[in-house]
Amino acid sequence: MKLLLIKFAILLRGCFLRARARRVKSLKRMKSMVLTLMIISIPHLTSAASQSKTEAAKTPSKLEALGDKMADLVATKDEVGKISMKIIESDGSHKIREISYSRLNEKQSHFTIMRMMSPKDIKGTSLLSVIKGDVEEKWIYLPSSKQTRKIATTDSSARVLDSELYSEDFDIANIKGVQSKILKEESDGTLQIETKLASAKSSYSKAVAWVGKDNLVKKTEVYDKKGALLKIVEFPKYVDVGGGKKRASQINITNVQNKRKTELTLNAVKVNQNLKERDFSTRALAESF
């Protein structure tokens, strides 16, 4: 269980990274903001910087514009909220995890604290992730021993809390070398975006995302190395969280190969709460939100 909790520290690492440029890197910005918006998803939606030079000139400009619009919908300085994770086995049995989270973006630094609220045997276990530049450090607080320990990065291919999320789903390094393009625009204005992965270490070959006319992701299909459909991630509901910002309040992940599902519900979200860097210290890790 401790190992699963450590892996969960990786989950929000990619969720709240902000972009550093507007034009060439705007699709990296889109990727980062999409992760914030969805709390979970596939990190390989698109990257204009690596697009093929043979593609039509209008494609990267449309992707860049889309990235900027999505960022405007979700970008915030800080945020707190709760996540309910329902893990459903192929036979219909299930288990539930409850997590509270808090995060802050400060220039080139990114801070996240997560705390397990249930089940009872791991309640109070807390995780702190601090990213400064390209360097990440993580700590875990164990209430049973009242100790805080620094931890190392774990296997990126492992499941997060035994769900259908993999640690690599939130690794921002996976966007390096990807090739993305708009496959088509549907009659209702929905854009279908395909992203092919270059990393040999990834479990995936490509991801296809459907982005609505409202600039919100509706669905993502993820394919394995053999080109077979592996997972479907759906976003049936979005909510306003203040200041014109949106969040996906419901995310459903279906692994079509092993027939397992993971349903996430995001609630009690509050943005721009004037959080400070001191709220993300190892001392704060042992305290409640």
C-alpha cells in the first residue's frame, strides 16, 4: 500500500505544470493545462513544436489557438479540492479511495500536497511533491509512525493506487518528440487530434482526443504498442469553479483489454486561495489542510 501511495505522488506532478511560452510551446502549455483541467488523462494530446513540416500551415496555428483557449479556461495560481476514486474490477466488485489535494504554481516552481482520507488503514498518509525547474523532490508522511521521509521516483509503468491510471500518464517528459495533427473537424465543430509517441519506454503508441467547440476535451482513446485500443477516457461533466475557470468533475476510464474501470469524481474545488510556498513544507505535510 505504501508503494501505491508513493506512485500516486506522480499523479499530480504533471497535472499542474504551466507553460513558459505562447507560440511554439503553446501546445505544451495546452497539455499541461489539460492535465489540470482533467486531473487525470493521457499527457500526449498534442505538441506543435514537433509537428511534421509537411503538414498544412493552418494545422499548427489552429492547435496553438486551441491550446491558448484551453489554458484560459483552466489556468490558476493555486487550487484545493477532493478526489473520489472508484476502482471497478471486471467482475463488478469495487473499492473506493478518497484523496484531498492542494497545489500551487510559483514562477518555475510547482508544489502539490495530497492526503489520503480513506480507507481507514491509510487515512492521513500524505505526499508532498516539489518541482523546481526540471528537478522534482518528494516526501511522504506516515501517521502511524508520525515520520516524514524523502522518497525516490518509482516505476513509471506501475498502476496508481491499483487503478487504470499509470504513472507515465502524468510524466511531462513523454511529450518530447511526439508528433501531433488534427485528423478532422466534425460537423458540430469537434476537433479530433491524434498524437503519436516517440518514446520507446512508453506503453502507448498513440492517443486520439476529441475536443469540443467549447474547447473542452470530451474523450481520449489510448492505443498500445501494437496499435490496439487499450483505454477510453471520457469526460461527461464539467463544472464552473469560479473566475470563469472549468474543471472536469467526472472522469471515467475504461481498460477495454482487461475490462477494468476507474471512475474519478472531483469536488469541493476552490481556486486562487492565496496559498503560499510555506503551505507546502515538510512540516505542513503532517498537518491538515
